[in-house]
Amino acid sequence: MQERTGNDDWYFPGGFMEFGETLFETCKREFKEDSGVEIEPVTLLKTFDTDIYTYPNGDQTQLITNLFLVKKVSGHL
């Protein structure tokens, strides 16, 4: 888990997929971007697909979140 600056909330590392990426590639890239640690996804643990996010303008989107078990390859927090 990581503490986000500015709002004192804790989150799992993550973000949005880039076009053409696999779930495992996205997991590795986002974890490195968010934490500075290189990881290797071991397995997909769960997919959450019922969350709805409402933007300030009222638009809504359905979030799909994938939770992975990962192992550290290199780097420091």
C-alpha cells in the first residue's frame, strides 16, 4: 500500500492500461511508476468490476480493478 500525497489516503499501486498492454504488463509498469520497485506478477487474485466512479461533471464510468500477488525483483521504496 502507498500513501498518496495531498489527501492522506492509502491505495494499492495502480493506474490505467496503455493500448496494447496485457494486464501483467500494466501491473509491472504501474507498480514501478508508483513505487520505484520492479515486481513480477505471480498470479491474478481477483477482479472487481462493480465499482462506479462519478466525475465532478456528473459523468460516470465503471471501474474494473485487478488485484495481483506480486514478488519483488529489484529496487527500494
